[in-house]
Amino acid sequence: MSESTTSVSTGTVIWPTFVYRDAKAAITFLEQAFGFETKACYSEGDVVHHAELAWPGGGGIMLGGIREGMALECQPPGVGSAYIVVDNPDALYDRAKAAGANITRELRDETDYESRGFTCRDPEGVYWSFGTYPGVTGE
């Protein structure tokens, strides 16, 4: 495996965006299963126009429900994936499993790049990978 390095500005923050059929249920699941914290949620009735969920370690995600004129109208619901660097993937694995996440890749060590993590899907099909990552979590 080849190794490369890239310099990234310390002010850079990436916020993945997702579309859900039932954004309110997705928010509840993401809070319970992974520990996201809702910072903003703009909705009318059952339709979430825009929500911001913060990750406790920094950064976060944005999401919304299906509606006419939405910014991500070319993105179907339940599509996408995110990798989130965590210090303790074992505890998060247990939490996600207890909340009903569909584990698609069991918790394991990756010897190729010295990481430990797992992958799961949320109820609408978005893939979530969590793991340590050398140089990012202090390893």
C-alpha cells in the first residue's frame, strides 16, 4: 500500500449532507445510535427543511427531508456514506448495535493502516463508518 500526505488547513471543516424520507426519525436515530447533537432543525409539520447535527468531537452533518425545491434534489434519500474518526470505536459499536444499526462490517483492526473500526447502515440505508485513524486521534 502506498503512503501519501496532504496538508489541510486547520480551519477546514467538512459537513456531509444527507436526504431522508423521514428526517425526524433519522435525527432521533442519529442521536441515539451515534451521539450526534441537534443544533438546529427547521421544519413545518413532518417536513424537515434543514437540520444541523453536531458531532461531539467537532464538525457535523446537515440533513433534510424530501420536498420540492430542496437544495439536494438530485440526491435520492438513503444514499451516501461518512467516515467519522473516534477515539473509542468499541463503545460506539456497542451503542450503535443497541440502537438497532444494521452492522455491515463488524468491529475489527485494519492492519494495512493501523485503524480499528466498523461500518453500519442507518434505517434509511446511509452507510456510517467509525474508527480510529492514525495521526488524527492521537495514536
